[in-house]
Amino acid sequence: MKRFAAVFILTAVIVGALCCFLPRKFETVASRFDGTACVYCRSTSLPSVDMGNGRLVRCDCATLGDVLEMCDGVDGVSVSFCGSSEDAERIAARLAVAEVSRQELDGLTVVCGYSAKIVGYVWLGGARVNVQIAFNRGVVTVGSPLILGDY
């Protein structure tokens, strides 16, 4: 009986750890934000803006998963919300972002990095990047693999 309990507890701990640390899709992470989202895709039946090389669909973070299901050829996703530089740093820490580059100019801070918690990446300066976080005058923007719009 003790052996069964020990195996059960060990299994529960392993499953719990896997749920916390396995890579996730960006929209799963982004749906936790209270803000707006932008999806850059090649085609969609949703109301969108023609960007010349694809479509831009805007939505609330809460509906991001549904919007992504109606978009084909998604090239990037970004979310924006009111926040502080500390919020941006907390997001980077929560995603365990390995920083590749950081730029700061006139109150704008942009961090590019890689998170094993997010699926996919692009190459930027010879390094894998799948998360970009920007803070500019009270607005935090997080994009994957990069922020394709303005921030």
C-alpha cells in the first residue's frame, strides 16, 4: 500500500511539472492578459486590415484562441496592455526568457529573447528568438515570434 501511494505521488508530481514546464502555444500565455491582441496572417474570413503582404486581425486577448482558429498562415501574434516596466520584466521572468538583445531609447525598451515555454522561433542575429517584449510609456507589448506591428 505504501509503495502504491509513493508511486501515485511521484506520478502526480511528474505530471504537474510537465504541465508547468512543457512548451505552450503563445496564445495560451497571451489569453491571460487583459488587453488587445493582433494576429498577422495570410488569410482569414474575419474583418481584417490588408497589410500588403497579409492580413491584420485585432481582437481581445480573451478571444485570441478563437481568432487564431479562423486565420490561415499565422506569421505572428502580439498582445498589448497597460502596464509598467516591472510588468514587462515579470513576463520575461515568468516565460524564462533567455535575453538575446535589449535596446533602450527615449523611454522605449525592447527585449528579444528565447523561451523554451513557447513553441517555434525565428533566427535573429544568429540566435533563436520567439519572444519580443516592449515597454513604451505605460504600454507593454509582447509578441511571438516578434512584434510585427507598432509598439
